[in-house]
Amino acid sequence: MSTITNHMPTAELQALDAAHHMHPFTHGDGLNAKGARIITRARGVTLTDSEGNEILDAMGGLWCVNIGYGREELADVAARQMRELPFYNTFFQTSHVPAIALSAKLAELAPGDLNHIFYAGSGSEANDTNIRMVRTYWAQLGEPERNVIISRKNAYHGSSVGSGSLGGMSGMHAQGGMPIPDIHHIDQPNWYAEGGDTDPEAFGLERARQLEAKIEELGAHRVAAFIAEPVQGAGGVIVPPDSYWPEIQRICDKYGILLIADEVICGFGRTGKWFGSQTYNIRPDIMTIAKGLSSGYAPIGGSIVSDKVAQVMNACEFNHGYTYSGHPVSCAVALENLRILEEEKIVERVANDTGPYLQEKWRGLAEHPLVGEAKIVGMMGSIALTPDKVSRAKFASDPGTAGYICRERCFANKLVMRHVGDRMIISPPLVISKSEIDTLIERAWMSLDQAEQAIRADGLMQSAA
Ligand SMILES: *Cc1c(COP(=O)(O)O)cnc(C)c1O
């Protein structure tokens, strides 16, 4: 047994964490000075920390714990699979039952002719696969110069060098030599922040047509693919205007470029259908999956590939793969997760029952004086904090100052709600009950009240010029 247990005093755990553990997307010195919050266990939608606090996790871990915490079935399946076949590779003319069974299940669930799965250990890895796959696809078809991938500013596609380049996060591009060549970014369909006086639907069309303009600028013969999240997640749950996706689909069809839907968050029920592509009537050639695929119980990601693309890829040897591509334990856990999602009709509940309940309550937060808009699709939602509801003004303070104040109030009120800049976002487990939704909204409202008081007291209720 490890000598590190959950029963050490919090301060000792924090000291060891500060001494030896480097955290992702974290200012190390800042965290180490105050000490990390230690999460020790979880059930349903509720986390318990090392001090015994019970916290409602409105982020579903990191957008991933769709079936909620503590499902014994997944633990049992993992243990059984570890005993039977803990690992074998799929590189050298071999396969195994969990990878085969999961592939067949995903082909059944995925829309259209998306029937083939290339596995990865995470969403980032899967998007790295996609970069190489779409370029190899066109090279196989005799068009090796078609290597440009168009993405969007403020998109999130992962944190590896390739997927981080696809993403449009300026803070990431500023570190470590990104983006890699031949990735281009167009503007996001973020009407609230960037739409000015334009009508939202007209703005959606305008932003979609940037794709066409970029293709024309670069030359259609150079463009391999366009990648986007059906709803931007880490960018702040940016819900596109209804006009946006049909126009994007039209443009991809017109120029024959591949469409990659990054479903890492939107997949597996998050938007009220199995995939965000179904919610928005998108016909992707490739879908990136991870997160909700296993509800976060085991690391796994992948690319679901259309017949058209698979046929070309299967005609060559793709010199690509990960040791953990199709890891048997992760595949077995994912399959059991899909069984639960399906048999307990969790996606249907998001569409018809608890989803609409949450949406109505969430939209009510727009009444709060600090909130400029409240957006939600299925069970992913965001609110924009503003010093002036009428003009949708940004704060004069550094972006994220108000959001951070609000997030700290949420934590104090036993609610995990994340901030992206000055937007607050939620993505709760899809099994959240109506009474838990009531608690979520109560705590959110209370936190907004307290944040507003603090923001006023700090003299921060000022609009940017
Ligand atoms: C989280 C995320 C990824 C990256 O997945 P990891 O498993 O963290 O590598 C990719 N795309 C989207 C849309 C994501 O939200």
C-alpha cells in the first residue's frame, strides 16, 4: 500500500503537493502559497474535500463525469478487465475484445457513416491524430499540398503541441513555439462579446463566411479541413447563433473540405443528443471524442471516422499510434459507461426532463444585476458578468478579475462553477436531479450577490472604455 492516504492532515497534503506536484494551467507559486483544495471522494454530483466539506460539482469534474461519481459497475468492470487482460497492444496484427466491442458500439451510436474508430489516450492525442489523418488523406488522394487546417480563435482542442496549435487560445500560443505551420484561425461566433450592434443571426452568418473568405484567400486546393466544437466549451460555453452551423456546413460541402467536429465535450449527451453534431445538424467527416466517453473514469479518446475517410486511410499504412490506443481497461470502462447512459435513458432526460428544468432556471440568472446574458444548451451553460447589462460592457479591470471573485464565492458556498475570463460556466453530471438543480441555482444566485457586493466594494463595477 502507498504511504500516502486521504487521512493525512490537510496541511501536510498541501505541503507535499506544493513541494512535488506541478499543476496544469496553474500559477505554481500562487497556488503553493495558499495550498490546493484536496478532494478525497465523490458520489453522484457531490465532492467531499479533506476537511469534510461537501461541494456540488457543477463542472462534472472537467466536463466529463456525465454519469456522476461513484458508479460501482465501472469499478467492477475495470477490476475484471485488469484481471483478464490488463493490457495488450493493437499495433501488430492483434486486437482484443474490449476495443472491438467498443468500436462496434460507437459505430452504432454515431450518426451517418461515422463507422470507424482510431483510439487515443485523450482528446489532445485524438486531435493530433486528426491533424495527421486529414493531411495523409489528401496526400493519399494525390493532393499533398492540401495541408492547411482552419480553426477558430478561442477554440480549445487540447494541450499537446498539435492540438494546442489547432486551438485558438492566445495564452497557449504565447508559450512553447505554437502554433505549428499551416494552421489558420478565423473569428469565433461569440455574439455577446464581439457582435456589437449586429443582429445575432446576421452576425452568425458573417462569422461563418469568414471560413469561405479564408479558403478563398489561401486557395481551396490548399485547405484540408475545418475543425470546430459544436459549442465552444473551454472558451466559455459560447453558444453559436442558429444561422452559424448551416452556413459552415454549406461552405465545407461547396469546397469539399473535411469537417472535424470536436465532440470531446458535446459528445455523449451533453447537448441533449448523443452528439452535438446531431443537435446542430452537422455532418462531420471525423468526430473527436474523449471526456464523457468514459465519464472520466478511465483515460480514453479517439477519432470516429467516416466510411469515405476510412476507405482512403485503410489503403495505406498510417505511421501513427499510441501505446494506449484502445487500452483494454479504458475500453471496457467506456463500454459500461455507454450502457448506463443508454439503459438509464440519461440522454433522453437531458433532452426532455432535467435538461429543460435546468435551462429554465439557468436562464433566470439573466435577471441578476451582475449578469449580461445566460446561455445554455442541454447541460452546458454560461453567464456573462458585466458592470452594465444594457450595453453588455466589459469590466475595466483585467479580464477574469470579476470572474475569479465570483468563482471564489462559489467555492465558499459549496459550488464548483468555473470562470473563463468574466464568464461563469457549468457542465454538471447529466444525472443531476431537480432538487440538486435547485441547490445549484440557489448557490449560484447567492454567490452572484456576494460577488456583486465584493466587486462594488473593490471599486471594480466600472465599464471598460
Ligand atoms: C478537453 C478538450 C480536449 C482535450 O482533451 P484532453 O483529454 O484534455 O486531452 C479537446 N477538445 C475539447 C473540445 C475539449 O474540451
